[in-house]
Amino acid sequence: MSKQTFTTGQVLTAAQMTSLQQTAMGGGSTTAKVASYVLVAADAGTVVQMNAAGATTITVNTALFAAGDTVQIQNVGAGVCTVTAGTATVSTAGSLALSQYEGGQLYFNTTSAALFFDLVQSGGTQKIIQVVSATTSAAVVNSTSTYADTGLTATITPTLATSTILVMVSQMGCSKSGASAANAMTLKLVRGATTVALMADEGLYSGVASQLKASFAGNYIDSPATTSATTYKTQFFNPNNVASCAVQVSGTEKSSIILIEVGA
Amino acid sequence: MATSGEVLEMLCLAGGWIIVGDTFEGITWTDERPRCTKAEFEAGFAQYDAWKSKQDAKAAADKATLLAKLGITADEAKLLLS
């Protein structure tokens, strides 16, 4: 049952006593939600259970709950449910983004400041929030010293600004032609216009005018510190500025990029 | 079968281009270095193998001439470079 004020002489029913017992034992009445929801005062002492296929939020506002009130929050849906500070503050050592079958307890320190105890992440254990991936097999050949897109790109919208992104890149079918002994290939990973990592600096250089083929791979941790759509891609050029270098050179090699959002 | 990059390198060895895929429309010309036409590019796929054979033969002949001038064999040249 939701929190209420009892009066002197009030007689409790068996149903009320059962509900109180259930709440005292860590359960309580459950309110099922299928869309984003703003907590109300009557949610104190209850369980708010989200069940939605898409991303949702549960918003916490001030002046609704008293110090010591609690609300259990559960997510049973496939969409990530994020506990969101509205006008109240919400602090946690874990994550406010709840994947399916995760949950936690919202405890109000004051009427305007809540603590969220993530049952999965207590202790700061990290978890995977989402995975995005992409592949390409289209050949791209560059004979210039200007960076060109390899065609390998993926976009992720982080659930939390505190998340880190594990970027896993496999750039296949990299090749330098045999038209120049000085030919080589430089490859980098970028986020937007920012270089995340130089993957090959004058890679494939041999000093001999013969074709060389290879593949490059790298795993990188990035902290974009945003909840906006963020695009990662690879770019390459030929530092020799003549002859050429290529990625997916035969048009059949499959390059891949995998973005994994890891909750802090 | 030649790749689009090989054909462009044959026709525009000086560079100055980026190509995505196999069609002329996939070419980005980055500066004013000599360019090829669409007709030259499309004909280039059939011409590449003969051009490459000729290039390889010329390189082999140049190498043989140089070795003769130096009075050493190819294996001896490799030994010098090792």
C-alpha cells in the first residue's frame, strides 16, 4: 500500500495489514507503467514497474516525498528505463539507466534529494547498456594526402553522459599499391571531427615498390561525455600523396565497427 | 579483373583522386592534377592487364640491364641488400 497517515483509534482491515506486511518485507503494491512516468506522492512505499519496448524515463520531482520515503523501481521491459532527476536531485554510485530486469530503490534523504541504490550496480560494477555495430565491404581508394572516409561508420546515442564507449574496429583489406616505393597508408579512428586514435602511421610502408595487403584492428575506450548521437568512423590517406592506398580493396573484405556503451 | 583503384592509378598516376566503389561517379577529384574522362576510366578496365604486363616486362628488363651493367646475378644483388 502507498504511504498514508493513520489516525488514533483507526481499525485496520486484514487486507491493510497484509499490505503493510508485504511492504515491510520489501515488496509493496506494484504500479505497472508502459510509458515514461513522473512519480507522484502516492508512489511512496510502492513498487513502480516499467514495461515498455522502447526507452522510457521515470522522473523524480521535489516537494512530493518526505525524508525517509522510498519507492522501488523495476524495469521488466526491453527498453532501457532511466531514472531522471526532474526538479529533485537523484544521486547514485551506480547507473540510473535500468536495462531489462534491473531495478533499485529510490530513497529520499530530504523532500528534494533522493538517493538511488541500483541493485545491479551497487559497488560500482560496470555493465553493458547497449551495443551498436556496422560493417562495410565497399572498396575505397585514396591517392591523396587528404583524409578520406573508409565507409566504416556507426552512431551511438549514449544513455548516460558518464558512460564510456568501447570502440572495436577491424579495418580489413588494407592495401598500398606498388606504384611507388614510398607508398604507405595512415589510418585513424575519429569521433565527429575529433581523433580518438591513430591506428596506423605510415602503415604498410616497405620502401619497395610492390603491393602490400594487411588488416588493422584496434580496441579503444572513449568518453564522449554526452547523451547526443555520436558518430565514430575511420579515415585514411596516403602520406606519399601519389600512387594509392585502399581499404576493403577487393570490395569483398568485410570491415566492422562495434560500439559498446559501458555504464559507469 | 582490374580494380577501380588500379585503373585510376594507371590513368592518373600523379594522384589527386579518391574513389568509393567501382564507378566513375564514385571518384572525388581533390585538386587540379590531370584527370581522366569517364570513357577513359571505363575503357581502362579492359586495358589494365595489358598495361600491367607491359609495366612488369619493362621493370624486369630494366633490372636485367642493371644487373648486367653491375656484373652480378639477382641472388648476389639480394645478398648485398640483406
